[in-house]
Amino acid sequence: MTTGLPDPEMVEINGGVSITLFAYPLLSEADKTSDNKRGEKRGEKLSENRQKILNAMRENPGVSQAELVEIVGIVSTNIEKNIKYLKDNGWIRRIGPAKGGYWEVIID
């Protein structure tokens, strides 16, 4: 099974072993910028609606899609499409189930 994650790193330390497991893909040095501001990833600017979604998730990680409809002012289908884009492109991830879980903003 391919996860798209880097392989675990194993290092021997004082007769023991340290293993590093990665939870999401690392950015290469080319992807990192010193002026990586909120709403920019690898030189990409997010739409105003996606910015509003990220800001709402930062302020309230437990925000629901219904609440996002009210905050952003777009229909539920478009909220779902924007969330899918943000997840697929590594901006956010969902921790836990649909009910009772929360959003983690990965890239600020």
C-alpha cells in the first residue's frame, strides 16, 4: 500500500533505536519559502472563500459544514468542494469522525 508519506527514519542511538514516522508529506526545500504567509503555499494564493474556511477552522477547529455555509456565505456543495481541495492539497486534515472530530490547519 502506498501512502505517499516518506519512509520511516531509523537511527541507532546509544545501543537503542530511534524511529521517526511521518504523519503527512514533508515539503521539500524548494516548497518552503521564508515569506510563507497565511493563505499562501508554494507561491499559490487561496481564493477568498478558502481563506474564510481556513480562518474559521483556525478559530474553531470543531466548526461544522453547516456553520461554514453561514460564515462563508456559499452553498453546502461548494463548501464540500473547497474542503476537498484544502485536504487534497495538504492545507488541512480531519482528526476523528465527522461528528465529534475537528479540523487541523496544517499550513499557516
